[in-house]
Amino acid sequence: MRARDSRPPLRVAHLGLGAFHRSHQAWYTQRANEAIASDGWGIASFGARSRELAEALRAQDGVYTLLERSADGDAATVIESITATGVAADESWVDTLANGDVEVLTVTVTEAGYAAGALAPTRIAAGLTARRRARGGPLSIVSCDNLLGNGRALRLVVLAAAGDEAGWIAENVSFVDTVVDRITPAVTDDDIRAVRTLTGEDDRVPVVCEPFSEWVIADAFAAGRPAWENAGAVIAADVTPYEERKLWLLNAGHTYLAAAGRLAGFATVDEAFADPILRAETEALWAEQRVTIDLAADDIDAWLEELRTRFDNPRISHRLEQIARGSEHKIGPRLLTPLRVRERAGIAAGDAQLHAIDTWVRSIVELAPPDDAAAALATDLRALPSASQRTEVLRRFAAEGD
């Protein structure tokens, strides 16, 4: 991989180093740096556990290729906004958060990272404790995971993990709600070869993503931040309707297709969505879930039309098995919450919503589990009559769904 052209000063930390972070927040920060004549914002990105990616990026001085893959072809962009990498277990994680020059922490630890006992809140609390002791000043923590009120959810678990430091954190740290969107499939050896052919560079850690991207950010910062709006992000007073649109349409569609598509023998989103029956069932789910989203009908129509194009893209091999991983943490915000919101509004649960939940249950019970948590849930559900399995799922995930 070629040498970097610039090294912006370290001003952002990130927890959850992975493909999505590099296709989204790092890409937005790169574009924001390019849009203004200043020193910019460099990112220190930390993996939650694995060292492999951090070390591979470090070997390339943090520089990597982002490959935008549309139905018409590929476009490559070199990303240089990540200037350091590590693992949150390292001392450098605490030192980075204690550094007063660092004013923003972004987080992508997936829905599971917000569960009781998860490691991420403890890591963040430890870093904030070091920041208080070093008098590092205010900090903004920007959650970029697929949860309603993701910033508020992260605040609760971090304060719970912080013990005696919770008071200082509550006064000096803002937790920012956001909506993030960019389909980013796992990279294959073929993708690495495609980058080499297109750019002539030997990049061992490229990222492949769709051309579409979205970032809606609540205007609730405690300190400075990159000018992400110059890169196309939307700074909003309330992100809730955008959260609901993303979770209840795109993410719910993904979760449904991951279940129904795998049951039907499909491997990727575009294959499953091309099936007339599964496409019709996905459309029916969208029609029922959009009813309680507080956005103009024309806005939702236009967004869904773009979403259909994204799902149809045959060159983004978004694998259903990848989407299915961790689905026990995803079904609540994606399928159960919109069903309950309809019921609280006096609207009966939709047939397509119930069908989606039943299909998800079937996928857990009948297919090889994508992870250990799914395997444990499958064992529990198989012990019940099939007629009781949906009821058990609704009961078990009531707290996450609400």
C-alpha cells in the first residue's frame, strides 16, 4: 500500500475497529478533512478484542482502500484519517481517552456491546476515569450502532459501569444519538485482487461498500468535532424519525431476508430479494412498519425506492449468514419494537410483522446456528411446541423490544 499523503493530528478515538467503521466514520472524517483547509482530525481506532486487523492496518500506516461497488462498476478511494490503531485492552486506549486533544469518541460495538455485562462500557468507563484524572476536559461519545436512542443507551451502560466516576461523566461527557447507514459486506480474497487490479496497490485490508451512505447526528456535542456536515452528514435536533426509518425498514428487511432467504437456500441479500415471494413479503413488512414513522410519506417513498436499488445491487455480496450473526440482539429493535409501537397506537399487529417474527423463529430452530447465543436459544425453543415459540420470543425479548 502506498505511503500516506497527510497525517492529521490525533483528535478522535474509536472503539470497534472493523469494516463498517472504516467505510463510514473514517470515510466521513476523511472527506471532512479534505473539505476544509486545516490540520484536520486524525483517528486512533481500537479493536474491542482482536489484534489482527489493528496490526494489519498498522503495517500499512493506517492507510487503506475503500472500494465503492455499484451495479455499474467500482470506484476506489484512499483513506488516511486513521493515524493509529490498537486494542482496547492496551494501555494506549486509556492514554488516548485521557488526552485532552481527543474531543470525540465514536463507537461501533454492535447491539451486543450494550448488553448487561458487556466489556465495551467497562473499557469506556476506564478511559473516562483516566481522562478525569488527567483533566482532559469534556468529551463527546458518538454511538454508531443500530439501536433506537443509541447514545442514550450507551450512556446508561457506561454510567452503570463507572461507579464513583459516574457523576463526573454525567457532567462532562455528552452521549450523542446518531443514525448510520452503509452496507459493508465482509471482504473476500476476490475483493483484495480487485483492488490490486484497479489501483495497482497491494492492500491487505481494503473495505468494500455500496455507494450509498447516510449519517444523521444529534446536535449534542460537549466539545469540538469534525465538520462532518461538509462530507454529507446531517446535523439534526432530533434523530428519532431517521432512526426508526433505518431500523424498521432497512435493518428489519435485512433481518427478515437473512431468515427467510437462508431457509430458502439463498446466500446473499440480492439473491433473496430477487425471489418474487420474498420480495413481496419484504414489501408487505415495510408497508406495515412505516405506518408509525413520523416522516413525510413522500420522503419514505423516495428512501424506499433507493433502498430497493441497494438491495438489488448484484455486486454487493452482503451475505445472509453475516447479517444473521447476533440476531438475538437485533430482533428487538428491528421487529418487536415497531410491532409494539403499532399496538400502543391502537393498530393491530400486522400479518407481515408476525410472519417475519415466525420466520425468524423458524430460522433459529431449523438452521445451523450462526453463533453460540443462537444455538442456546434454538435449544430452548425446540423444547416448546411450535405454537408457543413466538410467544416465548415476545416474552424473552420484551425488555429489548421496548
